[in-house]
Amino acid sequence: MSLAHTVLQDAFGYEHFRGSQQAIVEHVIGGGDALVLMPTGGGKSLCYQIPAIVRQQQDQGTTIVISPLIALMQDQVSSMHEVGVEAAFLNSTLDYDQTRDVEMQLLSGGYTLLYVAPERLNTPRFLGLLDELHAMGKLALFAIDEAHCVSQWGHDFRPEYRELTVLHERYAGVPRIALTATADALTRADIVERLQLEDARQFISSFDRPNIRYTIVEKKDATTQLLRFIEHEHDGEAGVVYCQSRRKVEELADALNQAGISALPYHAGLPPEVRQLHQNRFLREESIVMVATIAFGMGINKPDVRFVAHVDMPKNIESYYQETGRGGRDGLPADAWMAYGLQDVVNQRRMIDESPADDTFKQVMRGKLDALLALAEATDCRRVRLLAYFGEQYGTGGDRDSAHPELAAAAAGKAPRYQCGSCDNCIHPPKTWDGTDAARKLLSTIYRAHEASDITFGTSHIIDIVRGKDTDKVRQFGHDKLSTYGLGDMYSESQLRGVLRQLLAVGALATQKVHTEAGYSFETLTLCDGSRAVLRGEQAVQLREASAAKTSRSRVRNN
Ligand code: ADP
Ligand code: ZN
């Protein structure tokens, strides 16, 4: 049995390595650099903990773990102590004397693992310590956790991570292992470049979470839809509901409580002690629903979260994957449920447009948003699309290893699967209808109304014109004289909303902010380059049929 395997069994009490753990561990023990991409819960920690233990046994000294999660360092150190491994952390929670003690211990070789925050690492004082260890040949390994923090395309950019090139430059012979649970191709390339990991072997695990069922529904009344979802599917179970704003968090938590569901709010506007209390209750009790902004999440490790719901759309697929990935860590079935609507598209676009970032950055963010919108509008398997975004073909296994192209080729040779059987679109394949004609009518109405009145209009008014409604506003602007007036009276309002939503999602329509004299502002619709192909009839628009069955059922219930 290999040394690594002995440590796995004796120290950690596990029988077998999982996935590519063994290959990673052996590569790193042998002194190689590695980039590890593994989904949350995949077992990344062992990938550096076991090499740390083995290299310490081989008299090569201490492993330095760089982690941004200060709040979790204590837990990580305690869990090392539990398995009999000497470990400590250095961060801003320690006072002067405690820091001194840790530093002394470090220099005397007392630790197998030392956890540090990135901002601490690049200080003269800490580099001085590393220099001393290095001179003694006692720097065993650098482990860079949450490596996506180095990339501004990731969801959690930390500028200090950029400084981590010092490790490579100053301590060239010391092996490095970088680990992350999120990485699309762009972020991955950025990690390699920024951390100078060009020569590192890449270990890319499958990102599939087979026990998570994906569902994305059209948003009508999000609160009612969410209530129904929880009552029907997850009565008395723990879950997380993500909202965009603090106000919405409060409102929704109230609504759930009134409906008899134990819900707690969590957002950055609550006092720290309240947040702590709510987090503790969520972790300890069995059936709390946490209604939260994205302030709630990083490092939450509750295994039996049975659902993660989004009542507002996140900003990209990485965030969606990361947030939904907090469900079902115990391997049992869990739901990822999202309600998504036209307003979400408009809001997310506006947040990008109004952000202070430069144009290149905004362009990348728009591209990422579009990928998520395409996932939401998809009428085929969500899992296939989700994995494709991370460069993975569903059904081919997913484990990829840059040093074994023959394995990758074998995986690639496996026939990909086009259906997972456990997402909404696979379970109930949606009926689609051809929205191309409706799309052309909407787009030419937007064009003509703008031309006739010299201002742009919002969704409701455009839909009114196309459906031939007789409203004050239509008469006021003389829009009943437009040649497209009433041409779409065969479509329902919700059908036309669906068409507009998809046109926005595929970039065939844009929005523009308009300020009124009274100080209000609202979003209006305007054509863009992408509109042309649809107008000319060169691009078809396929839409999911409105779920008529569901609407009639809810009507029956409400009456
Ligand atoms: P990650 O950091 O990738 O999210 P962790 O390192 O926290 O995941 O591991 C997730 C869980 O899986 C932990 O409870 C860990 O102890 C367990 N685990 C990891 N590797 C193995 C293994 N080879 N056998 C059994 N359990 C494992
Ligand atoms: Zn599917």
C-alpha cells in the first residue's frame, strides 16, 4: 500500500480515495505542481492535507495553506487536530502574543499545516519567516485554496491573490497546488496565467451533481410560486431561498412565516449577532428555510439542505452553480428551483450597464449573463447545458487530466448523453411554439413607435399596440395609426411577454433607461444589431408553451 493510502486510512479513517484524489495526492507528494478543479463537496482538502502529512514525515517541513475564509480557519485547524495533525492559523483574529507564539512554533518545525490569509502572506514579516524556513529546507508545499479568487472574471475576486506569484518567484523549488470549485474556461485560463501555473498538471473532475434536480419556471407571482413549491415538495425540510435585495429578503421571510413555514432572514444589513444567531439556528435545526441575499453562503456546510430556490436570477452560471451546489451535500436528492422573468433580465442588464467597470469587463459580464439566460430559456436538458458551460460533455465521465491525454481521449470517445432524466425539461419535455412571427411584429412595432413619436416605450405599451388595445396612451400617441396596430391580436399578453424575454435573452433586443421630468426612471425597449436577423426572418424564435394546465389549476384553487 502506498504511503498516501496508509495516511488516508490511518489518519482520516477512509477506505478509498475518491475520483482523482489519489492521482493528485501522488503527483503533489512527488513534488509536482497541480491545478485541481473539483466541485464543492468533492474532497479537495485531502488533496493537500495528505501530501502535507507525507512530506512532513519525509522531513520536508511545513505546508502553507492560503485561504480567504478567515471564519473557517479555526474549524479547519480543529479538524486537523482531531486527526492528530499539528496545525495552526495566522490571521487578524489573533493578538500580538498569540501571533508570536505561532511564529515561534512555525520556525521550530512544530506544524504540518499553517493556514494564512492572502493579505498576511505578502507582508515583509511573513515573507521573512518563509525565507527562514526555505533556507532550512523546511517549506514543504504551498496550497492555494479558492484559487478562482485570483480572477476578476470569477465571482469572488480578491486583489491580494494577484500577489501570490511571489510564491513561485521567491521559492521556485517549492511545489504548489491550487484548488477551486468554480471555473469556466475563462476563469481557468486566468488562474493558470495569473498564478503562473503553465507547467502544473491539471486535474479536472466532473462537475455533475447527479442528486440535484434542476427546475426553472417562468415567474408570475414569485411568492405564491415559492410557497407552492415548498409546500408540495419540501414541507418541513431545510432550504435556502436567494433574493436580490434586503427588502425582498425581509418581505419573503415574513410571507413564509405567515404561511406556517419557519423562515429566517439573512443579509448584510442585519446586525452581526442576529446573522450569527440565524446561521446557527439554520445549521442546528432541521427544518429552517433561510431567506437570504448572496451574503449568505461561502463556507456554509450543512449537508441536508434539501432545496435551493432563486426568486431572482443570479448574475451568471458560476453563481447559479455555486449557489445551487449548496443543496444535497449529503448525496441525497435535492432541488435547485428558480423562478425567472422579464424583469430579471432587465435588472441584471441594468446592473451591468450602471456598474463603474470598464467596457471590456462589462462586455464579459454581458456574455456571462447571456449564457445564464440561454440556460433559463432552454427547452432541452438543463444539466447538459450547465455542464457544457464548464467545458464538460454530459455522460462522458468528466474526469480530465492534462498529463494523460489518452484518458481524456477515451472519455471524449464515449458517447455524450443528451438527456439527464432529472431536470424539468427531461421530466416534462416542454411543448414549444414558433414565436418568430410574434417576434417580428413586436420588433417592428418597437421600431415604428420610436420612429413616429421620437421616444422609446416600455414592454406593456408595446404589447398593447401589437394586441390592438384601446388605451389612453395608445390614443395619446396616435399609435392606433401604426401599421402594426392589432396585428398580433391572436397572441396573449403572456405569450408576447415570453417572446420579449427571449429576444432580450438572445441579444435581439436591448433596453434603454428613460428619466421622466417627475424624477422617475424606467426601462424602455430599443432595437439593436441582433434584431436584424429576427426582423428579416433569418432567425427563428422557439418558445415554451405557456403552462396552461398550471394556470387553470391555480385559478380553480383561488376561486
Ligand atoms: P471540498 O473542499 O471539495 O468542498 P471537502 O474536502 O470538504 O470538500 O470534503 C467533503 C467531504 O467529503 C468531507 O466531509 C470529507 O471528509 C469527505 N471526503 C473527502 N474525501 C473522502 C474520501 N476519499 N472518502 C470518504 N470521504 C471523503
Ligand atoms: Zn435533463
